[in-house]
Amino acid sequence: MEAWALSTEDDRPFILCEYSHAMGNSNGGLADYWAVMEKYPGLQGGFIWDWVDQGLVALNAEGLEYWAYGGDFGDEPNDRDFCCNGLVFPDRSPKPALSECAWLFRPLVAEFDRKTRGSAALRIRVTSRYDFSMPAPIELRWSLIADGASILSGSLALPPLEPGASLSLELGPDTLEPARLSASEGERFLDLDFVLAESVRWAPRGHRLAWEQLPLPALPKSAARSATATDPRPWRLGFSAEGFLESMQLDGFECLSAPLVMNLWRAPTENDGIKTLLGQQDLPHYAFYHQDKALPRWLDCGLDELVYTLLSMDGAIPSSSADLNASDADDQDGQAGLFIRHEVRTAKGSRVGLFSQSWKRGAAGPVAAFSFQFDPSLPELPRVGLATALAPGFDRLSWYGRGPEESYADRKSGARFGIYSARIDELSTRYIVPQESGNRCDTRWLKLMHDSGVSLRVKGHGSVSGNGFDFSASRYGVEQLWKASHWHELSAENHAFLYLDVAQRGLGTASCGPDAHERFKLPPADYRLELSFEPDSEA
């Protein structure tokens, strides 16, 4: 597409037909397309297939409504769920991909103005992408964010801006005043929201037209502010004979209901492979649906079921300083800890590689490093990380990272950094065919909250992003999602499944279009995930 824009002598606009397919959890890679489209005026845009899922309301045996698709009515032949490929669900409620579109298609864009350099005030440059007119008066709301919290905010009226024109704005005097910035150490952003200042026929006052999140240079945290005081509450870890963490107690309260194990499997998206058509993969009419898909390769080597062989388990299990006697304390300092190594294969016998764990005592709780060394003969991977289940009663969480919607490596431009809160039941997206959903990437910390008031904060980073990790939490485990064809077939557990990942594979749009770009795939290489687990208050 870019090569055409650079070489063509044709003065007609270039419009893509069906360049992205919105089937299930999809539309990865849109940001790459739009970076090129906005760069060259001859590239006008394209069509996403399509607007709405063509599912129909049906009732199951218990009288519960669900979205039905091909084959659910006894119709033969059929293409199963290949009619469910919209940016919105059949009832027109939006899918998370629509947030990505809203940001990429925004009519106003902003960047820092070069005049900000050497000034005590923040200045931005706003450009209109409108072609013909501006809507009603626009209000610009801005906020200076440090580690997810607003430290300064304001608003101003956006001056009239002609289509295609730009203007420079000063947000307010002394917005970069040194004393104020000294209190905003860490990761900092300038958040901008362009909203309607008056109601119009199609939207109310305050309706957001566009937003930006502009990164400011991060300041190193001072030792006094960044150091975490040792938590006086005791914590204790327990490991199984197989070499996996099976117990994490905070003040005697058990946080886990299943071991923390290595995990590579995700419930396949329809871009990974259309599971409802796996039984027809050898029929000529259905060959297209399975061509060059990742799912058959994953199943052929058995990535959905791993088998572990414990190679070594050396050292002492770390515990809190409050739980140690004087003779034990010295052994827990420095490099002392528990070191575990597994060889991993699939149930089908394919060699996966080596999985190593290191557990030590940190200032406020246990710290762990996980190393994944994969056999080069493996296919590219669905995800690389850990899986466990929380004790019943962990129903809420908050996180600092991208949100509030789900996000993936190749579909995250529309998810901005912030501190978000949700109930576990609110994190999954109910795609018509159950599949991977609810991932949040570039997470800095995650706080898990129990109904009793016990709270656990997880911090860390993986080797793919270098600054954060991926997480998802759901009442439905990967195995249950993988086996189900409709949501009404699922049964919510009374505990939450928690997944902590170095990264997940990108989404792409391979159900009917290009797969995820190579840089969003996870080749069988070496990966590392470092996490800390800290008792936290309910504040």
C-alpha cells in the first residue's frame, strides 16, 4: 500500500476493500494500516468486514436466550459462525475493537508544540482532520497524569479551527513548574479529551469526539519515594512435590485454589482457527477456512496439554521476615531462595523446553523470576506465561496499565494508560463463540481484592514489552472456553482463573485476511517474567 502511494501517478483515491475482518476477537493491526493511510493523502481508507454480527436470538432448553448461527437451526449446508463478523454484536452493543477504530479515526489530533521547550507552560498543537466543517463548539479537557493519578487538570475552549488546519494552544501558566513536577515522579502522561461544549442533534454536551495521551519524560523515583517498607504482616509460600507454588498465605489467609503453573494455551480466537469447523477441515469446500491458520499447528504438537518433569528443586522456601526466627533470617537475604527447574513436553510427546523458577524474599513480599526456554522445533506460540486459580471471594481487582477495554499487542492504540477497577465478571467479552478475551497488556501492577478485605498486589514486567506484563482473569477457564460453541454452554466457577503473561500472540485478522504481523507473534525463543507479590490494603 505504501509502495503504491510512493510510485503511483494515478490521482484517484486508493480505497481498500475488506482489509480487516471483525470475526470474534479480531481487528489486530489496524494501527499499522492507519499510520500509512494518514501519511499519504491519496490513501483514503477502507472497509472493515463488517458492521454487525448476523446472529439470531434463540432459546436453549432452559429458556435462556443466546445468539444462534449457522447449523443451530438444523440448516445444511452451513458456514457455522462465519456470519458473526461485525464490529458490534447483533443487538448493536459495541465490541472492544470499536474503541480502537474510534481512536484511529478521530477527527482531531494533538502533539506537543516545540514551543514547550524551555517554557514553564505546556503547549500543544491541535490539527483538524475534518474535510469540510467543524461541529459545535469544542471544549478541551486536559490532565497531567503521574503513575496513573491526576496531579493537575484544567479545561479551555478550543478556538475555531478550519478543516485541515492546525493551531497552537497553551494549557495554562506554570504547568511545567519544577516544584510541581518533583511531586510527579515516575511514568507521566498528558491526557487530552476533546468534547462537545454544546448539545447537538446527534450527541449531548460532553460527548467525546477525540482523545490523546501524550507521554512526558519519566523522572526517576527518589530512593525515599520508591523504596517499599517491609510489610509487618506475615506471608508464607507452599510448594507441591511436583515443584509448583500451591499456596500463598497472607496473614494466614490462603489466596490460591490451584497451583501456579507454566501456560502456553489460550482458547483460540477465530483468527487462530475456526474451531466450529475443525471437523470439516478435509472437505474441499472448507479448505479456505483452515489454510495457513495457527490453530492446527498448535494442536498437532499438543500445546493445549503440557507435561512437566521436575529436574531440580534446590534451596529454601522464602517467607516473610515476620515469620522467620533469627537463625533463618540470614539465609533469606542476598541470593538465598528456592530454585526450581522443569523439563516440559506436550502430552503428545513434543519437546517444549525448560521452565525455571526463582523465589526469594523481597522488601514487602515474595519476588519471583520465571524463565522460559523453548525448543526451536515448536510452532509460534499462543501465549507465554503462568496460570492459576484464586481462592473464592476474589471478586474485584484494579490495575495500572491499558484500559478500560481489553487490549492486545496489535490492538491497543485505543486503550490508554490509567488506573482502572472492575469486577472479575466484567473483564471477559462475551463473543458469540467463546474464545480468548479480556486480556490487558502493558500492565504495571495488578491488585486482587477479596471480599474479606485481604488484598494482593502483583507488580512486574516481561521480556517482550520490557515494562509491564499481560493479565486476564475470568470465571471461565481456558479449557471450558475452548470446548464450548455458545456462551449458554458455559458454567461460571465460584473462583477466578488468573493468567499472568510475558505476552500473548497478536490477534491479526486471519479468519478472512492477513494474519498477525511477525512482530506480534511469539516465536519459540527465550522469555522471562519477573513478578513481585505484595500484601496490600483496601485503600
